[in-house]
Amino acid sequence: MTAAAPAARRRSPAAVERAEGWSRRAPLLPALAFMLVVTQLPFLFTVFYSVQSWNLLRPDSRSFVGLANYAAVFTDTQFLTAALNTILITASCVLVAMLLGIALAMLLDRRFLGRGVVRTLLITPFLVLPVATALLWKNIMFDPVFGLIGFLLTPFGLGDLDWVSQYPVVSVVTALVWQWTPFMMLLVLAGLQSQGRDVIEAGQVDGAGRWQMFVAITLPHLRRYIELGVLLGSIYVVNTFDTIYMMTQGGPGTASANLPFYIYQRTFLGFDIGQSAAMGVVVVVGTIIVATLALRLIFRTFMSAQEGNS
Amino acid sequence: MTTAAPARPGAGSAPRTPARATARSRRGDTARGTALTVLTWAIGLVFVSPVLWLVLTAFKQEADAATSPPTLLFQPTLDRFQAVLDAGFLPYLGNSVIATLVSTALVLVLGVPAAYALSIRPVKRTQDALFFFISTKMLPVVAVVVPLYVAAAEIAMLDNVWTLVVLYTAMNLPIAVWMLRSFFLEVPKGVIEAAQMEGANLVRVLWSVMLPIMAPGVAATALICMIFSWNEFFFAVNLTAAQAATVPVFMVGFITSEGLFLAQLSAAATLASLPIVIVGWIAQRQLVRGLSMGAVK
């Protein structure tokens, strides 16, 4: 720094600061530009398409219709069903996967014979192709004739229950929970392993019970890890498409369609570009409202914790 | 403990009682520990049993796969794997490998400098930039697929594996920047300043000073990107056809197999998942470390 000072003194301090600022920001720009072009630009086009009547099956029919597409979205009961399904599937999947993940991580957070092997077994469902996971649950686990679940439930008189057609949402959530539990477990495990042993030992010396210690010491420590798991899990589960496509095709009817699947149907099976673009915009606005609130909250915790650390 | 003991009245007998209690609780702990170990193993096996059953089914003849009750003993065969390969699996595999590896490499090329910029001397703008990156993950893919489809059709990039490469890079870049930044924050500031003092430029600082320190973190980030790229289905099924389709699209062919081709379905699912499962198993330590640092920094 001292070597550069005499040269820098010739320029005004503000100019130096600006130049330095740019050189600091320069490495950021390619990534920023790439993301703007690939994600934000298409969205502007989505907004543009959403005020047009445009069906690919009738290429000549393209025209400006104002907010008509939006009016149609809000009076579309199937869209409402899909929105409610999205919330139901995401909330139940993230909640159950997180609870299971915490329980499994607690079991893994001690030394025992074959710990590495059990952890390897437990993370495997997260690594299996989700499309394969969906087929596995639909055809091998839930099949009413040959399925393992039916075989295991035969003594209880539920042997030939057709899970996927009678309880499509439950079936989809089951496959998703199975897939996402290892992810939550890994995050919570990382949190547990960063927890100081001395704190736990101090608690033991004080004679605190296991449950008391979990609630009073471990859970607050895990808070940020749990928040991150809920945030990342929600981001990915909200966009679930493959599981529904492979297991139920949104059916029966639209009983298990979520928003990604419903909009896909309108776009690629109905070819209704204008209408599905309007749905996309509505989904984005809805997501932004929910996400900003959640993200701001989580960011505040992260940033304040970080300042506290350094 | 011992220094404080004489101060209390009647402390003379006190040390023995806790010692005995500890011994008893330690014996209790061993029994409890064994029970917990057995329980953990049992839960682990039950949890993974669908995968075990899938792999087992892949080695069956179709007649053994579709039975009620399920068959556990059978003559294993590799026929179903051969049938999957004969059905033209390899081109799908090739597309998946290209889309996954190239997009992951691109994510690192774009993401490492960005994360570096966001980690040194954090300014107010840093938070805004980070917020922007993460917020793009909030954008549902369905909201952009229409213009992407139209644009790709316009420039004749439909059914092209490079379209997937670009989209997967954009899909994974935010999470990669987020994770990588937390690893950069771990590097002592002095190391960077010393390198800069010696006149090293940005590429040199990143390549020969930072990367060796951050190797585990970069590995974890790359692994996460590879998992999500390999498993991606939405763009693959909507933007590709015969030429550029990836492994998940190959699986669509089994959607209507109502118990008829269970063994072949299982063989295909096993082959399709195997590469990422193996990579994930090998790198699981880095994964735990990477995720944890992303959480706290």
C-alpha cells in the first residue's frame, strides 16, 4: 500500500476510490451480467407476452389484450387448486423432512460402530435421480398389486389400496420427504458438529436432562442451520415438477397438480402462451411477496450474527 | 471442582458419591449406547430399503420382479441392464455428462471471482448483490420457460445440449456464489494482502493462493452443482427432443409401465442414478463441511 501511495496522490482521492471500487467489483460483473441476461431478460418477455392473446395453435391470432389474461387467471379455479396444492406440498414436505432430518442427525451425532456407513445409507435418497425416485415410489412401493407398501400393510387390511390414485398428494409428499430428509439431516448434522463439546459437558455437569439440554442449548444453536434448510428446501420444493410429472401427471384430474405442473400443461399441452405467461407473472409476484419477507428476516439474522463473529 | 470442595462443609464424603454415580451412569450409557446404535442402524436400513429393493429388482427377470408377494430369492441376471443399453441409453448418458460437467465448470469460472469480490472488504452493495443472486433462485422456472422456449426456437437452439449448459449454469450460480463466498471469508485476510503486496494480480491471487486453501469448499460447491444439473428435468423435458435429451428424459419412457417392465425400469433407474450416487458418496465429507460453512458465514 505504501509503495502505491505516491503515484495515487497525483489523482484526486475520490477518483482513486472510484477506481479501486471498480477493480474490486470487476470480478463480480461477469456473473452478474450472466444472471441478468439469462433470468431477468426472459422474465421481461414473460410480462410482455402476458398482455397478449397468443396461442401457438393459432399463429395469426396474436394481439394485445391488456389485463384480460390476468382476469382469467384469478377466475380460474384450477389455478387456485394448483396454488393451494403448491403451498400444501411445500409446507408439509419441508416441515416433515426437517423434523425427520433433526431426529436422524441427533442419532448420527455420536460415535458408534459403522457411523460412516449409516450416514452413507441415509444420504443416498438425496442422490438418487428424482425422476427415478418418483417411478420407484409409484411402481415399486405404492403399486396396488406388486408394491412393497401394500405387501407390508396386508395384515392391516390395506393390502390393495391404490395409494397414488386415491391419495395422490400424500404419495407425492411421501416421495419428496424421502428425497429431502437427507438434505435437512446433512445441514443439521453440520450444525451439531460445529457445536462446542464444552457447552454440552457444562450442561451435563449442571445436571440438565437430555430433553432440557436439547431445547435450551442445542436447538438455539441449530436455529440458523434449520432456517437455511427451510429456505433452501422451500426454494427447491416449490418448483417441484419431476415428481408430479412422473407419479401422477397432476391427476386424477387436477387433484395433485402444483403451479409448475399446471403452467406446464397450459404452455406445452395447451400452447396458450399469453395465458401461461400471465400465470407465471402472478406466481412470481406471489413468490416475491412471500420470499422477501422470509429472506429479509433470515438475512438480518445472518448478517448480524456475522458482524457479531468478526 | 476439587479446589472448591474444601470450602463446603461435609465435603469429605462428597467426591465418592458422584464417582459411583458416574460409574453407574456409564454402565447405563453403554447399554443405552448399544440400543441407540442398533436403532440407528435399523432406521438407516429401513430408510434406504427402497433403493436396496430397486437395485435388487434390477437383477431380476421380469417374471421375478412382478410377483405378489414380492420375491426375495431368484436367479440374478444382467439381462435387464443389457436391455437398457440396447434401448439407446448411452447417448442420453453422454448428454447428461456434457451438461453436468460443462455447466459446473462454468459456474466455478463465473462464481469464484464473484464470490471473491463479495468477500473482500464487504461494502453495503455486497448485501444487495448477494440478495440479487439468491432472489433469482426465488424466480420460479415456469415463469421464464415460455420466453426461453420461444427464444431457443428463434435461434435454432431447441434440442441442443448447449442450451441446457447455459440454463444449468444460471440455475446453480446463485447457490454456488453463496457457498463459495462463505469459504472465502474463512481465508485469513493477511494471506490475500501479502500476495497483493508482492504484486500478484487477481488471477494469481485466486489460483495459487486462495484455491489451495479453499479446495474442500470448491469441491463441495461443485458437487452440489453436479447433483442439481444431473437431476434436472423441467428444462430437459421441455427444451430437448431426440438429440440433446438427458438421462432423466430417458426415464419418461417408463411412465406407463404398469408393472410390466419393473425389472427394466429398476435397471434403468439404477444406471441413471449411479454416477451421481458414487460421486456423492465419495464427497460426502466435503458436502457436510460446505453446507455448514454456507450456513454460518
